[in-house]
Amino acid sequence: MPHKDPEARKAYLKAYAARNPAYGRVKAWRKANPEKRAAQMQRYAELHPDELAAKYQRYKEKNQEKILELDRIVSAKYRATHPERVAASKKKYAQENKDVINAAVARRKAAKLQRTPSWLTDDDFWMIEQAYELAAVRTEMFGFAWHVDHVYPLQGKLVSGLHTPLNLQVIPWQENLKKGNKLGVLHG
């Protein structure tokens, strides 16, 4: 069976199902008996926990980006629907981990300072301020947060940008969280 090529595998399985009528009966039984199928799967999971854990680990390794993206989306939805819980949790974390917070803030400030070129003019600094003002105006206007994002992140793993007007974009908070610390595309 062609395991490597997904399209060839799909065609093979379709042909196999057509040649074997029992395959169709099993599929129909599973669809008609979801409770019994769930019980079967539960028993299998109880009998083979190591095998399933290894299978899940392989899946995670192959689909890291997909899993991270889904985690970001789920987290963003939770933050949007439970702002008071998130605020309370952040406040508690900040109180219990002042050293971690201070280190992160210092790291961010240092990165921004290191990434702000000395050749920027007063007009450039004004344009940077305008980006932050635009984010505040859009937040007020639309009723959800807008972030000033660095297209080329200040602390990227593969590429790092500068804190300049041409490297800034104002985007919805969800887009910024999805993007994370990766290279982003300018929004028009």
C-alpha cells in the first residue's frame, strides 16, 4: 500500500472498500451504533495506553504548527469570552511571579531599544506614535482590541526587524496573537 503519498493512499483505500463489501458493512455498523463504537474504542484505549500515547506523540510531532494554531485560537476565544477571569488570573500570576514579569518587561524594552535605529528622524517617531494612536482609535471604534504589530518581529527566531514606521502595522488582536513572533504580511 502506498503510505507516503496521501493521494495514492486515498485512491488505494477507496479501491479496497469497493472490492470488499465487508468494509462497507463495518462502516455502516459504526455509523448506526455510535455508543457501541465508543465503548469499543474505550476498551481499546484501556488495553493499549502506551501504543495510543506513542501514536498521539507522533501526531503532535508531525502537526506542531497546526496544534499551535488551534491552541492560539482556542485561547483567544477564551480570553474574549472570559475577560474577568483572564484579568484575575494575570493579576494573580503577576503578584506571584514579579521577577519573571520584570525580566520579560526588561527583555522587551531592551529589544525595542536595540531595534530602534539612531537614524530615525522626528517624523519617524511621530509616525510610530500615530500607529499606536490609530490602534487606540480603532479599538474604541470597533469595540475590540487592535495591536501595533511588527511585520518583522523584534525578537524573531529566523529574522528580526527594526522598530521603524515601515515595520509597523495595526491589526486586530486575534491576528496578532495568531501571528505570534513570526514574519507577518502587511495588511492593506
